[in-house]
Amino acid sequence: MKNVGDTLKNTNFKQFFMENTALVTLILLVIVATIIMGTTFLNINNLMNVMFNNAIVGIIALGMTIIIISGGIDLSVGSATAMIGLVALTTINATGSIIIGVLAAFGAGIVMGAFNGILISRFRIPAFIATLGAMIIFRSLSLNFWQGGGMLLGRFGGIVLDIDVMGFLAFSNTRLFTNLFQVGLPLPVLYWIALTILMTLLCKRTALGRHIYAVGSNERAANLSGVKVKNVKVYVYMIAGALVAFAALVEASRLGSMNSATSGNMYELQAIAAVVIGGTAMSGGRGRPANTFFGALTLGVINNVMNLFGVSGFLVGAVQGTVLLLAVLLQRSIVKSEKAY
């Protein structure tokens, strides 16, 4: 009986570790950083800033999660973020209406997502190639329409427009509970947490969520079982496009501007890294939005710790890349152990 009990305990621990690798990694990283740096790292103001600085990529990574679970990939999210943000600010400046600007942003994001989904599902173009092409198209169009420059909220050229600038800026720059701690709770952090919960419910509690996992696990079997695979792929990219639009609005509101050349640069790689570190299988069929949340936080903590240590910012990417490779190796070992079991 003792041996059976020990086996069950080991199995339960192994299962927990496999399902929550990102959380375990994040906790260990926080413990090590706290031991080394003490309250310089582990204080509410610093931790809140880490979350605030990673909220935009974290929101984009949630959409990337369901795309990768379905067996796809999206390299266009960075370029899409820039273009959607520019569309939002240009619309607000032209109409004087924040609501119309927000609607334009979500419309653009959903259309861009549908564009990718249709290329992949209807025209059977591999997701890597389709979204690589979309990435180039979106960035090129942004550079062309905005002449390689950007858009500033409430200004056109040297003219100051009659727009409720502060109303739009408040969307990202408002902080709650400032009486409890110095920096307060930034709204983008709340958005990120709320969207993580929403995407978790989508994956766990809806038919679409089950179909996403089915398509990613075995597309042919899903098709034979009655799942409308093509529709599922289009829906996945449209949802991801809406999340990119939300992230673009957060960034445009936070900065009050967007740039066609620099906004959104490397967001696609950071989002993919957060998803992979979160334990989502690149082969599809496995993953959780909540783990992507922890994966994005892991990257943020690494960046923060290196900054506090005074390490060159040029080396941050090298460390994050190393963590990404280790996550992939861990995924591979987990898959092998599951097969052996």
C-alpha cells in the first residue's frame, strides 16, 4: 500500500508540474530574485510595474495561445498592432469621437484576423507563410499611409484638435487604489487579468474551445467527427485579431501616439515566447491561457531583475531566448515521459 501511495503522490506531483510549469518557474524565479535582492525586487510597486510593462504583449499572447493550440501561428501581430493603433488615432482625430475610434480599431483587428484565417483555412496556405506575408503587408501599408511617421492624439501637423485627449489617455493611464500603495493598480493590468479569465472560460466552457483543442490535436479526426475545421480556424484568428486591437488601443492610449516604423516591433516573437514558456505545445492541442499569463510574467520578471542588477539591456534578449529554449526542451521531455507512461 505504501508503494502504491508513493506512486500516486509522485504521479500527482508530476501531473501538476507538467500542467503548471510556467507557474512553478515563475515562483522559483521570484524566490531567487527575492533572496538576492530582497525588498528591492519584492515590493508591490515594483511588481505592479512589471505587470504594467508586460500587459500589452500579455494580451496579444492570449490570442496567440488559442492560435497555437489550434495548430497555427501568427507572425503578423506586431505589424497589426501598429496599424490598428494608427487607424484608431487617425479616426479619433478625424471624427473627434473616441467611440468611433475604438470601433474602427476593433473592426480593423477582426478584419485582419479574418484575412489570415481565410488564407490559411480556405486557400490552404501554411500559417507561417500566410502570416509572414500579412506581417509584411500590414507594416508596408502603415509605412505608406502614414509616410513612415506616426500619429499623435489630438494633433494633426501643427494643429491642435478639439478632442477629449484626457478621456482617451485615461483608458490606460488611470490607476486604482492609489491610497493603498504608491503606484496604484494600473487599468491595463486589470484588462489583462480579466481577458485571461475570459479566454480561459472560452477554452474550457464553450464548444468553440473544445473544437479549438480538437483541431490542434488532430485536424483530420476533428473534421471526421463533424467539427467545421475551416470555420474554427477563421474564428480563432478573428478572436486573436480582436485581442490585438485591444492591445493596440491600450498602447495608443498609454503613449498618446503610434509610429508606423517602430510600434509593435518584435511583439510577435515576445508573444510566441510567452506562449511557449507557458507550456503550450507548438504542435497544437495543448495549452492554457492562464499559463501564458504566467509565461509573459516570467519574461517580465527576467527583464526587471536584469534592469535592477544593472545588466546591459542588450543581454535581456539573450537570457529570455535561453529561457525559451529551455522551455522547449522541457516540453519535449514531458511529451516523451507521457508516451513512456
